Amino acid sequence: MRELRLGTFSPSVLVEVAARTGALANAGLRVVEVPASSSREQFAALIDGELDAVMTNPDNVVAYRCVPDNPLGRQVDVRILAALDRGLGLSLFAAPGITELQGGTLGVDVPGSGFAFVGYELLQRLGISYGITALGSTPRRATALLTGACTMTVLNAGNELRAEHRGARRLATVTDIGPYVGAVLASTGDSLQRNGFDLRSLVGVLLRTARDIVTGRRRPELLMAAVQDRLEFDEYLARRHIAVLTSPATGLTPTGRFRDAELKTVLELRNRHTKADLDGRAVLAHGLIDTSLLPGQ
């Protein structure tokens, strides 16, 4: 069994289902999920070779490949290998009991990151002024929102359902902005050289598993158990999360393809909320997306 170390932020139901069905084992893979406290930490570990691949927001790959003043201060050969989902419920939330949002504090991973840009855009559209505090990964921000460490934050991947269940108020969603990809599988050129066969196998397993979930081919009781165990959800919240996973607007992307309109949204958010001037054709020519491991390539 060959081991791949996979950086994540929130626990991955997709990986859990792939493990429970034996799909990973049948491909000769054992995936070890390594949670990150922030995108900066995740990419430092990926670049240093401590991780073989990451599940991350596509803007993070844009930042570390195309933007000189990224949080690590260096551009590296990081590549998007496959689109995994369209946000998984990615939404802007207010803390429980908070009614006055003007001048509140927005909790972000790091100020110049993809989910932060979603938050800035939604708040701008709502006409709400705000300050910023860096809190790290999505699970950390969910805890901060519920304990009063921030007024607002952007949540997804089950964290949004847990927060909403405990009284947080959903203000707006990423679908209000446009087509979007919330998570991709990404790696470095060096890791592709070392682990190309295994990464190809991983891409295939994840996309087939996503297809089976979205089309209902996966046994309902197996999927329900995977969601409940991985996210520590009761049946009600698990059913809501399964609805998110299978939604064409917010759910899993079985083809792994990053559509032009989705890339446009990601780049426009960065351009609007930083001094960047990134163009879709230019970043594609720069090698941002590597489709060589997708099925049929």
C-alpha cells in the first residue's frame, strides 16, 4: 500500500467515502489527511515536500504560482490537478445573536486568500463596513464565530451547517457572486515527478467517488454513515450535508474540470480586492491548471 500525505482544512467526506468503499485500497493507496491551521502553513508544507498534495481553494494556487507578494513571498510550481467541488455551501455568516453588523469584524484565514475575497465581495454587496482579523482554517473560524471572537466569517464543508444549527445567521452565499470552485486538488511539479502514478490514481478515485455520490450510485446508508462519522453530525445535519454534496450549484464536480466561468470568478475576486490584474488566458498559459492526470488524458 502506497501512502500519500494529503493536506486538508476540513475533514473530507469525499476521502472518507473513497476509503469506506475500498476504492483507495483497490488503487493501492493509503491517504493520510493532514489538517492545516492556515493556507500559509498548508502551502509551506506542500512546497517543502512534507505533503504530497492538498485539497485547497483555487485562489491559494493562484497566489503561490502567479502572485509575487503571496504570504510566503515566493512563487513556486504549484498546479491545480482537478476541481473537486463548487463551494460545499460556502456562505457568509453572522455570529449568533448579533443584529448590528456595521463595523463588525470579519474573521478570515489570511487577509489575501480566496475565502477572504468571497467575504469582502459579499459584504461590499450588502453595504456592510467591517474590520478584519486573521483566524486560520475554516473549522477555527467556525469556532471563533460561535465563541464571539469575530462578528462574521465565511464557512463551508459542514462547518456552515454546524454554525447555523447553533444560531449563526446566513447572510449571503457564494452563488450570489457567480459560478465558483471552492476546492481543488493541487500539488507541486516536484511531487508530480515523485508521485505521478499515485496522484493519477488518487484523482481517478476521487472523481469516480464524486460521480457515484452525485448520481446516487453509492449506497445511501454508507454515505450517511460516512458523513455522520467524519463530521460528527446527527442524521438531520448529515442529510442536509448530503444535499449540499449532490447539488449542481454547490456540490461535488465529478469531471474534475475547472470551467472558464469559474476561473473567471476566482480571478475577478482577487483583482477586485487586491492590486492584482490577472487574466484567465495568461494564468492558464502560465501552467496554473494541469489536466494531464484527469481521466481520458
